[in-house]
Amino acid sequence: MTFSKAAIKSLQTAKKIAVLTGAGISAESGVPTFRDPDGLWAKFKPEELANFDAFMSNPQLVWEWYEHRREIVRSVQPNAGHLALAQLEKQSEQFTLITQNVDGLHHRAGSQNVLELHGNLMRSYCIDCRQRQDEVQLSKEHPFPLCSNCGGKVRPDIVWFGEMLPLGIFEDAENAARHCDLFLVIGTSAVVYPAAALPLYAKKSGAFVIEINAEPTEISHLVDESLLGLSGEILPLLLEASGF
Ligand code: OAD
């Protein structure tokens, strides 16, 4: 694969880099995406699983689904795309990795400055006293967890449909997008807001924006460079071509 001079120069000269990732970056690790033909939303209904009312009416079903996703994530490893971003961070003056993913694979790959916009699969908290309750054990007798502090229902620490993003995290992400020289948007269909607005803020603020995705997206025509293919293949090649 060859890259444009402008893309390589942007990587070589950027002092502040911000990155937005979506489910696509974890696809090569074996974590299902959401909107691909074999993605999660083709098999499951968001309204039955990923919102607060669904949880209150059937916490067992919701927990079974999240436990299934936790098992997948426990059994997989970060891929070359995650590792390339961790390497890029080490060699950058200022680097912010904003992710919509809840799988924790960026941290496991060694990334440090990670903003998790949609929460994390491995964390949970009590809906009543809001205490963190990460050590969730499910069993036949306890098909969904109750808080060890107050007995309230424990929920996954995931941003569900209709909920606000975690306080302050989106502000930090927006700040990084508006003040970077280079913005990479990787493996996201860019249809879920407010995350999908971040590359547009970066572009408006003068950053060079590179998209890496398996297929064209809603924002492909707005970015400076759209690289079509697998992020686990393109990212290492792009870094190598830029001398990292
Ligand atoms: P999507 O499933 O909507 O989009 C994944 C994108 O990654 C698609 O455009 C694929 O073409 C692309 N893709 C697949 N494999 C790839 C690969 N190996 N390399 C590069 N690109 C690849 O996932 P997101 O955009 O992350 O929200 O979805 C956004 C949010 O919608 C998720 O965070 C989730 C979901 O509802 C919550 O759970 C709150």
C-alpha cells in the first residue's frame, strides 16, 4: 500500500495527535462490530439489551449478554492496530486516544492516555448507591448481581442508548480534537453522536484528518485522506512509511 506525501508529512510533523477508534479496530482481534452484516446489531436488538428500561425489566437477560461479551473480550488479544497506536503514543509529544470501544484492548496494548467515551465492559456499578462493583460473579442462584454495599441492582458501566456520556470525558475528547494537528479516525461507521462529531471538529479546527476503515463511511467525503482496508494492516504500514 502506498500513502500520499501529505499523509506521511502529517504524521512526521504533528505535535498533537488525537485518534478516535470504533469497533472496527478490534474486529481483527475477534470482537464483533455493531453494524457490519455479522455485527451485534444484526443479531440482537439494542432496545432489548442496551438501555436502562430493558435492564430494569429483565436484568438477567441483559447481564447474560454482557457476560457473553466479557467472555469474548477475556479470550482475545490486542491486534497489530492497537499495538501500532500504543507505539505511536510513545513517540508523540501529545497524544489522546478517544475510543467508543468498551473492550479495554487499547489499555492492554499499552496505550496510556485513553478516553473511553462509552464505558468499559469490565466495570460495573450499583444503580442505587453508585458504588463500583467490578467483581461480578453470576450463577444460577444469582443470575444478575446485587450490590454488596446496599443490595441494589448492579449494572454494567456502559453508556446505553439515551444516556449521557461520562462527565468530563467528552469535553476532554472535544478539546483534544479541536487542538490537534493530526486526527486519525479508525474503524468506526461514524454514525453515533456525539463521537462522530469529533473528526468534524478536528477538521474545522485545521487538523489533517485521516480515516482508516474497511469501507467508506458517512464522513469519508469530509476527511483529507480515506484509507480503505483493515486497520491492523494499514496502521503498521503507515507508521513504517512515516519512519516510526
Ligand atoms: P460499527 O459497527 O458501527 O462500525 C464499525 C466500522 O468498522 C464499520 O464501518 C466497518 O466497516 C469497520 N471495520 C470492520 N472491520 C474493520 C477492520 N478490521 N479495520 C478497519 N475497519 C473495520 O461500530 P462503531 O462505529 O464503533 O455504542 O459503533 C459506534 C457505537 O455504536 C458503539 O460504541 C456502540 C454502538 O451502539 C454503545 O454501545 C454505546
